[in-house]
Amino acid sequence: MRLQKLTKLPISQRVEDLVSRLTLDEKISQLVDTAPAIPRLGIPAYEWWSEALHGVAVQTTVRQGIRFNGTIRFATSFPQVILTAASFDAHLWYRIGQVIGKEARGIYNAGQATGMTFWAPNINIFRDPRWGRGQETPGEDPLVTGKYAVSYVRGVQGDSFEGGTLGEQLQASACCKHFTAYDLDNWKGMNRFIFDAQVTLQDLADTYQPPFQSCIQEGKASGIMCAYNRVNGVPNCADYNLLSKKARGQWGFYGYITSDCDAVSIIHDDQGYAKSPEDAVADVLKAGMDVNCGDYLKNYTKSAVKKKILPESEIDRALHNLFSIRMRLGLFNGNPTKQPYGNIAPNQVCSREHQALALQAAQDGIVLLKNSDRLLPLSKLGTKSLAVIGPNANNSTILLGNYFGPPCKTVTPLQGLQNYIKNTRYHPGCSRVACSSASTNQAVKIAKGADQVILVMGTGSNSREGGPRSFEPAAPREAAGADNCCIKSCKKTSCSGEAGGTALAQIIFGDHNPGGRLPMTWYPQDFTKVPMTDMRMRPQPSSGYPGRTYRFYNGKKVFEFGYGLSYSNYSYELASDTQNKLHLRASSNQLANNSNTTRQKLISDIGKELCEKNKFTVTVGVKNHGEMAGKHPVLLFVRQAKVGNGRPIKKLVGFQTVNLNAGENAEIEYELSPCEHLSSPDDRGLMVMEEGSQFLIVGDKEYPITIIF
């Protein structure tokens, strides 16, 4: 009865009472990721570190909050995030988050979890193809990345797709990482522990920060992870302006902030930013960080208090955030099966519904890059024999990427193809992906004897945390020349999850129409001349710096952001419910001129009322001209009439997917706000709007909008 009464009290009141009962030593013990039990108060042990990047996972080399050693031994493994992002389907991302949160709670209910805080999603911008962790992210575009963050977090935590229904109770806790401007692990002697990212206020405002702002304000994420690196001289985990002023103050973050693992120690040991270990501890707690992945706070917080460089009130502040999350998860409310999510049983983990969603995610994310002479889809009846070549064709692990758990069931590309063509012969070609031609003779022989040859090329072994990624994966190219012809079709299918082999085979043999589109630019080999340490997004023609991502890169491209083929052709019509002219004259009417004498106005001066009044709807008509039904992402861009001076070449302002039968057409709508979608930051990082013409773009269609002050 007493427990029932206590659980009805406000969480803030419960936490305040709990923290007041702790000794200093007990308080300090709770500031690290492996928080021990406090038996005298009935506080159980807790593991803050668990992973769920694309499915509930466990890292076998460290202690984490999830175990697969009981009645539940597997979890649904979705495609790696970069492939899922290629679907451009926010509702799919939400449903994946829902499954991950539900399976996490099911594992907890089964008694196999000592933590329900998951350190995902990774929402850093994939600005350089050499970053090994780019596979973990939704790509290079801030809008896509932000939408992914919101959808995933809402799904994991138990909110609705539209948001606003969560309340205090969490299904599981999501944590957006790595805050901020983090995307370099190790490059030419520069590692993530000592890297000082020099980032302009303009690039922070329109590239690096928007995904985190969306994650906090729209997604209502309950966790943030601060990154190893420094930004403009200040370590992220010791940056008061970043953690407390920006995230908590300006964005309204209500949750806990964890360091990346050992990120506190490097502030003193590697970066030399703090003069002593105690200074490092004081710096991060005063900045607003709450829990340390590692032991630095356990080892040096007490001495920092004794030296009077850290007030105990900062420890209490951190503990308030930490215990609030544990209470929002219902971990102090008694029998877990009696809680709001207590009906999630073990048999819901790896359910047929969840595995079907993993297959759909793989189907929708695979990108068809090339299809010369319309070679694909292959005929199921006309293909009598098949040769499958490549060391990864029968490798189930390579489908899973990184940060993965034990999958429910895996189907490799070879197995998926064998389900279609019984006369399928396989040869790895090489013992590993990078090998000499001398080991491919047998593969060539097998290829010559088959009706069709499928090469499973590339590798994920060098796409990992802690190391750089080679620019182009090696492959057994000799087998491609078995018939003295070129490769006529090519798909991006890496890390497609437990059902990746099935999805690939279905697309190759026409049982699914591919619709994925690249969420990042594919650069030419020459791009490797650009230093990874250069964080600038915008080009600098005078020095030959080409800029980064589709918004600013002015060089040649192998494939564009948003590129992807289908077995169908689609056409568009573009219209708007507004006049071509938008009048945004505020009462103050204070105008400024930039260096190009273009009149511009601060969004803050235009005001919320006028911004809201001038929202407008864009209607896109889409028609499927093909002979197959297809799911098609429709991407809406905007470009300014004037280029240069830091303006993007174009930028994405909306995306939706539409399912169309053969010959069918439909209309989809986008609601745009000129103050949000037609603005950009100036060199102070302040959002401004320029007077003049801009163009809405879908495919080859454009619609002009003129802004008048």
C-alpha cells in the first residue's frame, strides 16, 4: 500500500526525497554507467549503457543492461540505419522504433535487463564517406536526419507517430548522440579524443545542430550523449553553453546527459583542457552532464568536492535527472508485469509481425543504382542457372552492420537466391574481399557456365567505430568479365538486416519493385584530397575547397543525393495554393543588406504571427507509368535564384512516400512555412530570409516563389 501511495506522487517529489537520503559516497556511486545497488534504500543496481541502433543489441565485450541468456535469446535485427534511411519513409522509421522499444520492454519483463536506457540513435551528419560510422546514421541531410531522430525516438519511447501523447511514462529511453559536430574517429594521426572541430556558427546552425534540436523539441528524447571531440576549443562534455544553455535552456531538454565512454577522462588525460582529474570532473558536472560512461567520476568526484572546486549541489542536480529517468521507466514501481508496458510478453520478441517489418525495411531501403538494357528484373522462368560470386554472398554477419544483437533469423543473399533458382552454384572468388586475381579462376569457370551471374561485392569490415573507412571497397572484379561484358545492374544493399537476402532476391526476380533513394552523395575518388578534419560545409573556390554534401558540394558526383532507379517510371506535376508572391513585411520592417546587396530580414524580426499566416500548401501529382506497383519517395527541394555567398545549391524541405499501382496517379501535399523552409542562417548563425525568387523543385518540375518585404 505504501508503494502504491508513493508511485502516485510527482516524480520530481519522489526524486528529491530519494536524493536527500543518500550519503555523498552513495551519490557518487550513481554517477557512472554501472551504478551499484544501495540495499539500505532498496535501490537496485542499474546499467545505463544498452544499445539499440537497429534492433535491441548487446556488446559482448562490455557490461550492458541487456542479456540474451534466458528465455529470450534473439531480437529483430533491422537494416543498418543508412539503408533504412534510403526509404525516405518516416512512418517506417517510427514503426521500427516501436518494435525496438517493445522488444526492449519484453526483455525487461522477462527479467533479462538491468537497464532500459538505449544509446541510440546516432544522428551525426554523414559529411564524409571515409567516416566508418556513417553507416549508423540517416545520411548527410539535416532534415532527413532530424525526421529520422523524431520518428525513431517517438517509437522507442512509446509516443504516437504525431507526438504529444507520451506523458511521463517511458516504454524505453532513447538517447541522441553524439552531441555535437562529431564525425571523425581516426584519420592520418588525428583521433576523436584529441580532435578540435573548428565549426562556423553558420554551419552549426544549418547542418550540425538541427537534428539534435529536432530530437529534443519534437522527439522529446529522454537522453543525449555528449561527444569526445572539442568544438572550437571546448570539449563537448564540458561545454556549459552547449549542454545547459542550448539543450536545456533554449531547446527545453528534459532528460539525462551521458558522456561517451571515457570522454571525461580524455578532457584531462588526452586533451589537456583540464589541469587535473578533479577539474575535469568539475567541468563536466557544472556544464550539465549527468552520468559518466567510465570510472572517472567514481574515482575523482569526492576529491573534487573536498578541494571545493565542485559543490555537492551539482551532484544532486545530476542525480535528479538520472533518477527521474529511472522512475519514468517505472523501475521503482514494483512488479514490472503490473506496469503500463507489463503485458509485453517474451513471445512478442521476434514475432512474425516484427520479422515482416524487417523484411519491408530491407525491401524499401535497397537502392537500384544501375539497370542497363533493363536487365532487371530477371525472369524466374527464363533463368535456368545462376552463379553467385563473392566472399560475402553467404555471410550472415555482414548483413548486420555494427551494434547488432543476435537476430531472430538470417537469410543471406545466396540463400535468398537459391529459393528462386535451384540450380545455383556458389564460389567466394576470394577468401576475403580484397584479394588477388589468382584466386578467382574457379569463380570465373562457374560464372561462364551460368545463365546469369550475381556478384556480391564490397565489405563492411572497415566501416566501424574507431577507424577510417577506405574510400572504395575491393571486389572480385575478374569474375565480372566472364562473358566479356560489363556489369549491367548494380544495387546498394549493404547491411540490410536479418531479412536482407530475401529482400535482395525478391527485387532481382521482380517480386518487389525497388524504390530506395540515396541518403548521401557518392563522391569520386578525387574527393579523398579533401582533409577529413575540414568541417566546413560551404565551398571556398579561391582555395579549391569543394564543399560537402549535395547542398554545397560543387564538384563532380558519381551519384546524387536522392538518386535511385525503379522498375517503373514516375512523372510529377507541381502546384501551390498560394500566389507566386509572399509578402512578409513586418511592422518593424528592419532590413539589412548582405555583401551582395540583397535585402534580407531576420526571422525573429518577421515574428511568429506573420510566419504562421504565410504558411502554404504545395501539391505534387505523381503518376506511375510502369507495369509494376511501386512505393516511391517524393522529394521536394527548394533553390534560390541567386547562388553563391554561402547559399545552398538546393536543400530538401519535404519528403513523403506514395504507393501506386501500375498506371495509377495520386496527389500528396506538403505544408511549408516560409520562415522555416525558405530561410537560411547568416554568418552569425541567425536565421534570415532574403528578398527575391526561390524555386520549389520535384524531379524536373519547378514552381517559382517570390519573397517581398
